[in-house]
Amino acid sequence: MIKINPIAAPGILQKKGHQWRDALCAARQDYYQQLADFEAGNIAQKPVHPSADKKKYAHKQVKTYLQRMFGQKCAYCESLVTAVAYQHVEHFRPQSIYPYLAYEWYNLLLACEVCNSGHKGNQFPLMDASQPEENRSNPCARDGNDANALVNPCFDNPEDFFDFDDEWLLCRNNNLRAQYTRDVCGLNRDDLRDARRMVLDPITAVAEYLLLLVKNRQQNADRIRNLATRIQKYTESSSPYSAMVSSKLRSLGINLAELL
């Protein structure tokens, strides 16, 4: 996970987001009234819990803006998200619990299907270890002011929470928010660690060779610059697992800026 610099909301959300939110809140309010009637035996058919409209919160313009922010990477695991690994518009605070935020730009992230649907889903632990529930009497009462326990790369700096030991994600100082985020999003799942290792192994080999060349820096100046340039691209924000790569270079004592 890397720090993301937010950009202004897309026009479609600025123009219609509040309207869509109010309609969803009204639909949820009506749902709970009908549910109460159903539970009291006043109506025969149980109502269906209305969800946010994916065609709206995952509108083409919304996705385009999210791709500008996140590139092609998952906000949580940093894997590349392509046409064969479906891009999800993820609600940081689940819309099933926080309908007030279903169309709020600052609550939307770009995520891979595995992190979003396979792991996080509707989980959203708070700092008191509770799992919030939608307010049945006022569905839009939850407005995002509760003490969330998950790390949001658009508001938090992940470097304050995480480090790496090779392909293993570590929680700095056993930070509770880091632990919740790691476990809820499955950030040390087997397939993800395998993917990280496939990136890390060849970079580590090149980096260790670079260290040998640095011992005779003047004689190997051109080769050092070439290798440092090759490695540098893997630390760029658009590259998968760039946080892990940067952590590995720090552990080896390599400062690319000094070598270029």
C-alpha cells in the first residue's frame, strides 16, 4: 500500500452525487418501515434491502478518475488490476452500512476483486473492535465520523503503518490499525506473497550485484547508473508492489538517488 494524493471529484458526482445519495437514503428509510410491517405480520412479502446503484458509483467517469489516482493498481495490495482481473470501485466505508457515503468521492477507491469481494467485503472494524451496523431508524445517520480501524491510503500514510520483510507485510510497532487492515484485506495471503516474490527475487539479485559494483564506484560508474535506472522504475508509484521494493532497497542500504 502506498500514499495516494486525492484529486477533485469527477463532474458526475459533483452534479448528481447528493441527489443519488438522498434517493438511496429515502429508499433505505422506506425499506425499514416495510420491514417493520413485515415483522409485525402486516404485509406478506419481505422487502428487499436496496443497494447503491453500481452504474452510478462505478460510472465510467468515476472509474476514469480513480484510474488517474491509483493508476492500474489496487489501493490495498498494489497488484496490477487489468481487464483479466476486474477493477472494482470499492467503498472504503461499506455502502450497506453507510448509505450516506455511497456516492461520496472521498469514500471510493480502486481495488482488485480479491481484496474487495474476496476479503474485505462489508467488514469495517472500528477501533473499539465493534462492527458497525446500519441505523434502522435513520439509515443515513452514519456519516463517516466514527473511529475506523482500517488504513485508507488517501488519508493515511501507509509507511507509518507498514513495512516489509521480503514479501511479508509487517505492522510497524504492532499497530492495531495496521493489523486490522492486513487481516481484513488479506494482505499476506498466499497468492499475493507469491506474486510479490516473483517481482522481488530478480530485483534483489540486481540490487546485490549493484552493491558489489559500488565497492569500485569510479571504475563502474556507467554500469552502476544503468542498473540503478533499471531498479528505479520498480519503485515508481505505477509499479506493482513498489512499497515492498522500496523497503527491500532500504534494508540493503541502497539509496538510488545517490547512484543516479
